[in-house]
Amino acid sequence: DFGFNPPQNCHKKALQTNVFKGSAYLFFPLVFQAGDFKLTLATHSNNLQWVDLHQEIMGKPNEVIGVYIDKNEVESFRANETLYKESCEYLKKFLEKLKERFKQEDAKALAIRDIMQYFKQEPQARKHIKSILDKEVAAIAQYRPDIVESWKYYQEFERMCEEMDK
């Protein structure tokens, strides 16, 4: 939709796999060249040299992704009315599509139930992870059992191991 080159075959598998929510953010920052101006899409920035144009472009506050431009260039960018308008229209469409895509990717992400189901079906993997967790959690359990007790999914995993390995 936006004229990007398609991924090379060697990258396709990585781009089709989504193991956790938010993994699509790993592709940031993205840099757009608008005439002589560089616009950077990034998850929140602390760069004091940047001004965020997200609200100007989208008409609402920055949710997760900012559209940043160097603060010394922002007025020149806005003054170039045609370039500014075309860039904003393009980025608005791009950000809307990107938001849709993030929802799709997040929906494909592995959920706890998927992981638990895997461990139910794979006793060797379950036992291997159990042995690692037993070692790693031992010190915490010794000094702060309250913390270990608060780990909902760890407790669920422990119950599953007890039941399945009887």
C-alpha cells in the first residue's frame, strides 16, 4: 500500500512469526524522508531535539508511536504547505494501517493458554522447564515466598506439572 519493497525470502519467516504482543514495535524507529525533512516514527522518545507531530497528523494525542521532527526544522516543514499537507496525509494513512496491523499481529501472539497447552502435550519440554524453574525460583521462594505465591501462571504451571507427572 505504501510502496515499500517486499521482504526478502530469508526474512519472511521472521516477519510471519509473532511470539509476544508488541513484537511489531521491534521494527522501530522508521524514518521517512519528506523533501529535505526527516520524520522519525518511534515509540516514545526522550530526545529533547525532537518535536512530536502525532497529534497534528492524527487529530488525537500520541498513543504509542510518535512522529518526530527536529525542533529546528519543524517551522520550515510546516511553512512548506504542500509538502506538509501531503506528508501528513500519507502518514495519517500509514499510521492507521499500522494500527490495524498491530491489532492483527497481537491477535496472533502466543497466549498463556497456548504455552500451557504445549507443555501438556510435550512432557519432555515440561520437565526441562520445570527443572530450570526449580533452580531459578529456589532463592526467591526461600526468602520471599509471598512473591512466588503471587505468580499466577507459575502456580498454574506447578499444578499442571504435579497433575501430569503423577
